[in-house]
Amino acid sequence: MPLPPLPGRPRLGRPPLLPLLLLLLLVGPARPISFQLPGKARKCLREEIHRDTLVTGEYEITAPPGSSSGPSANLKITDSAGHILYAKEDATKGKFAFTTEDYDMFEACFESKLPVGTGRMPDQLVTLDMKHGVEAKNYEEIAKVEKLKPLEVELRRLEDLSESIVNDFAYMKKREEEMRDTNESTNTRVLYFSIFSMCCLIGLATWQVFYLRRFFKAKKLIE
């Protein structure tokens, strides 16, 4: 007969939520990326993103100090197939947003239109803040539309973040299974090729023995 739980002692069977919440809170937001863009140069940033994922971004291009003209650069965002998801000529400052249709490698390229010149031309400063998944969602707008309290908004964010982590682990597991299947298939092919090579070598050695035996008999070296 099982004993009843003692008073004041927590029941077992359900994991504590505090470590999970602390783990989710440690995942901080992504920071903007800044880099120098020389004249007539082209720099690209690549990132792999899952399918059906919202991607948002803000960019700002600052003219070099002492420049008489303003910033001049083109921005283009494409996938691995070359499809243009966002393009802007003479980009200075703006925002973009799109939703991925499949897991792919996405590329954001900045191309400077400033001339190189004979002397040392100062570089333009490019700042890019690109977010996807949970980071790209505007929870303030969600709270206004659904009339959520601050605690409910934070719980919604944690729920979305935990779902994103679970999806990442599921994708990693799927990739691991695909790699394991590929390794097993490769090992099977190598085994069959090794068996075929052994059969060829054995057949060649047997043919050489019979050929040399006939040769020596024809020369009357052996009976």
C-alpha cells in the first residue's frame, strides 16, 4: 500500500518550471551588426533560416565623415535560388520584412556606389539589425490587439521561445537521422564494392594460375 506524501514535501512527477524559465530568459535579443563599406565594394551577410519564419530587419547607412554627398549604396536580399526578397537602390535607412517559404540560406548584400578616388576615401558605416522567429514578433502590437496583460505577454513570448527551441531540436534530430542514413548507405556501398573487388582479384588470380599452368605444360616444363 503506497504511503501518502508527507506534509510540507513537494510531490514528485512534474519538473520544476523555474530552471526552464531562467534558461529561456538567458536567451537575449540579437545585437545589430555594424561594418565598414569601402567605395565600389560589395559585402554580403548569410544566414540559414527555417521555413515559415518571419524575418524583419532595420538598416542604416551613414555617409563617411567630411563627405559632400550623402550615403550611396544598394541593398538586395536573396535566397540560394537567386529570388529577390527585398531590393532597395540608394538605400540610406529603412525596414524590411518577409516570410520564408522553405529552409534555405539567405543573403543580404550591400553594394557601395561611392567612387574609390585617388586618395583614401572614408568608408560608409552600415548597421544591420536582422531578426527572425520570436525576436521578429511585435508583442506590443499583439498585446494591444488581444488586450493582454504584461504578465500574459511575457508568458506568450516564453511560450513562443520554447516552441522555437523545440523546433530547432526537432530539426537537428532530423538532420542527424539523415546523416546517419547517408553514412549507413555509404558503408553498405563500400562493403559491396569491397566484396566485388575481392571477387575480381580472386577470379584474376585463378585465371593466372590456369594460364601459367598451360604455359608451362606447353613448354614441357611440368607434366
